[in-house]
Amino acid sequence: MRLYLRILAVAGCALFLETSFAGGMALNDRDCAEILKQWAADPASVPQSLVDGCREKLTAESLDIKPAAGIPRDPCADPAAAKSIHCWGPWANLAPAGGGTVAPIVLAKDDPDLRPDEFSTQPPGEPVTPALGSCTPGAACGFATLGPGLEAQPDDTSGSNVVPFDMDPGVDHYVVDPGGNREVVSNDNLQRANIPGPPRYEGITGDVESKLFVTRGAPAADGSYDRASGIWRHGSLTNQTQTNTRSGVFAWGIASTMDTIDGLNAGNVTATFSGRMTGYTDTLADITVNFGSQPAWTGSWQNPAYAFAAGGPVQGVDLVSDPGQFSANVNSGFVQGVLLGTANNPSVAHTVDVILDSGGNALTVRDVGLLPQVP
Amino acid sequence: MRNTTGLKALLGLLLTAGWSTTLAATISLAPSLTTVGFNETFTVDLIFDFTDLTSPAYSGGTLISFDPTRLTFVDFTGAAGATITGPFLGTVGSNSTVMVGIGTSLASGTLGTYTFQSSGIAGIADLSLTDSNPLGGTFLDGVGKVFTPIFNGTSITTVPLPGAIWLMLSGLGLFGLMHRGRT
């Protein structure tokens, strides 16, 4: 009797559950939890269809990732949008249509459909990390190109790079790419050579000579600089090869203080800086900085062979490029700058490292420039 | 990947002028005499030709090197229109050197004039001319571009004093007349 009642009870439950499911009754999570618990204890007591149904239900819910607050979902999730070429694959940044640009869209970092190399780690509104590191207000900061040999071309694909640059204001030594894997440390005994024209600094230690030309910038009475640009060279005296000599151009200065920046922002000042680049002097650069509550900058570079434009936010003393503000012919790269000097005598030292689309061919442009303020 | 060789060649042609120029620029030594007698003073002009360059306001350092047993440096005088620093005397190995810094806004001409004196050793005395810096590259044009001039030195041949030669020839001539007279 007991056995009969037990069988009847189990069969009844199974029938109820299957009917419920077959009848389309929506099983909630609690129902599924009980079903799966029963199945775990006695697999034969629960119809497999119920078990599979609950498994699918609970799995689908675990993959339904909600975006973090404030971050929009991928618009390409709309089935209608899936037909658009911009939605072939879920990209963090939509491909520009017809040469135009669209604002980047940030997807949740843990979205499983997102390509690992496409999601942004910078949620909107947060600072962008400058490619060559931030400059410290009130401290020396600069940029340089670095290439093999003594006549390194800024765009030499055989080894030219843009890197940070530091220099002693009295020019007794300099360091290219300080702490980096391409670091070049000059001799620390540089002295000014007695030659007319742009100041030249030279120092020899053993078989190695370091040189630095200041082609823009004037020393103070004590021989020190607060901003300068020019050429640097370093390498063997007796065996000058492409591997044991290095050279490039640099743009450097003492960054503005935050008091200076705050004052400019409070006054909603617009400052324009213009001049020729240091490496390719045929290139005319113009940068306009709009100070205010959300300081930003725009810039253009004009060369007989190419031209491009960029823009982005001002973060502290750093000018950082926003990929969304590059002109359409910029395939990749960055522009970075630093505000130098005081409010009544500012300058901008900056570097460009971009790859342009030039008539279907890729053109690498790497250079630095020290731009004075213009009226 | 697209072939960018042609583009690079074109860009190299367009952009080279904005970096280090490969156009010809020369600095040469032009002596007043190529054959001098013992202990004779002579001059050597420092001549430049930068007419291929496009940014007047050139500056750089020159270095003359010579054997001090054959030549003695006396003086250097800058030419009109040239900015000169030095001369600065030194040595490189067994040679003596004279470094002169120059600056000019002209395209060509004479930067200055050296004065030397020969010694009492007959033979050839070389005057080599180089960039004042062992690593080269002290020359800049008006837009701050490094350029490398072609440096042309010179040689001076030192022979016994002309006066001694004439004295010898005169003596030979007198001897000849005397011999003719006897015959």
C-alpha cells in the first residue's frame, strides 16, 4: 500500500509538472530550482524535458549581461541594425560612414561578444592617458624623435620613434626616452661650443660624444633655458654606424603651473600657437587652445606633401588627442602636447605620430614642434 | 600590404629638404702660393659656396690640421660680412689645429684668411680642412637644418729659399761665363 501511494505521488507530481510545462505555464526560478533539486536527488523522478527546459531558462538569464550604469548598450543589438555594414560584428567604435566620424561607444568590458582589442578601458568623462605619459605641472617635460644614425629621418620606418625627452635647463646633459627601452643618456659634460649661430652643446667621454643644437629658444643670462627645441646627436666617435649612433629632434620646456592653467580656464581664454615643426620645417603647425570649464584644443599641420587635423581635451597641462577628432585621412596615431610657461608668455611643445592615408598609401608622420603664442 | 616604395621615394624627394639637405655646399682652402720657400709667409683664404642651399644664415665650425714641423700658424682674419669666433689653437695627435667658428648670411665668398709660415724643411705640407667637431654636423642653415659641406683642403710645397736658388743659378751662370772666357 505504501509503495503504491508513493508511486502514485511521484507520478502525480511528474504529471503535474509536465502538464504545467506543456500547458505553457511559465515556470519561475523557484519552480526550476525545485525541479532541479528533485532531479539531482532522484534523476528518474523528473521528466528530462522539464530538466532541459529549466536548464535553458537559467542559462539564458545568466548571459543576459546588463550594461554598467550610464554606459549605453550596443545599438547593433537591434535586429534591424544588424543589416548595417557598421554592425558587422560588435565593435566598440562604429566604422565611420562616408568619411565622417562618429562618437565612440563604450561597451561593458565583460561583454562576451566584444573583441578583446576593441573595448575601451576609458569610460566617458574620465581622463585619457597620454601616450607618452602625463607631464607634471611646473616641471620639465618634452618630446623627441629617436632614430638610428646621425641623420635619422623622423619617419624612418627602420627604427624612428617618438619618445619622452628630458634635459637639464643648463644643458649639461639630456636623456631621450628616460626609463624607456630605447633610453639614450648623453654625456654629462656638455659645454657650449664657441661657434656663431644657434647654440651648440658638445661633450666627449671616451669614444662617445653627445651633441645638442638649440635651434629655437634663447638662454637666459645664466645660460639656462625654460623652453627649447632643436637637434640631438649621440654616439661613437671612431666607429660611426647606424647601430652605435642615434639622433633626432626635440621640443622641451618647463610646464605651466596649475595656477596658470586655472587662471586661463577661469578667464575662458583662447590662445593660438603657431610655428614650424622642428624635424620637417616645411610643416606649419597651428594649435588653438580654448580654456574654460572644459578646456579643449584643435590643431592642424600643413606640409607641401600632406595635411591633417586633430583635437582633443586639455588635461592639466597635457594636450591629448581624441581619435574621434582626427581628420578623415588619419588612419591611426596620436598627438600629444604640453603647455609651457606663464599666462603672458606661453608656448606649446608637442609631438605628432600619425599614419595618414595618402592616396591609398600609408604615410607615417613623426615630428616635434615648439610653438610660440601668436596674436 | 601595399607597395609604398614609390611613395617613399617621392616623399623622400619632397621631404629631404625639410630635414638634412643633400644639396652641395663646399668650404675650401685657397692658398696664395702653392710653392713657397723656406721660412716664407703666405696666406690661405677660407672660401665657401652655399649657393645650392636655400636658407641663408649659415654657421658652423671649421678645423685646419697641419704638421707643425712644416708649417707655423701666424694669424686668422675674418672677412667682411662674416661672423667669426676664434681662432682657437689645439692639437690632434701630432698635428696642430686651428678651429674657427663662422657665421654668414651670404651664399658664397670668403670667410676669412689664414696666415702661415713655412719651415726650413723641404717637401709637401698638407693643410686638411674638416668640421670642427669629430662627430661632424656643426653646420646649420637658417631654419636650423644640419647640412654637411664638402671640405677641400690644400697642400703647400716647400722648396729652398728662392734667393738661395737665384744665388746658385747666378753662381752657375758666372761660372759658365768664366769658362767661356777661358776657352
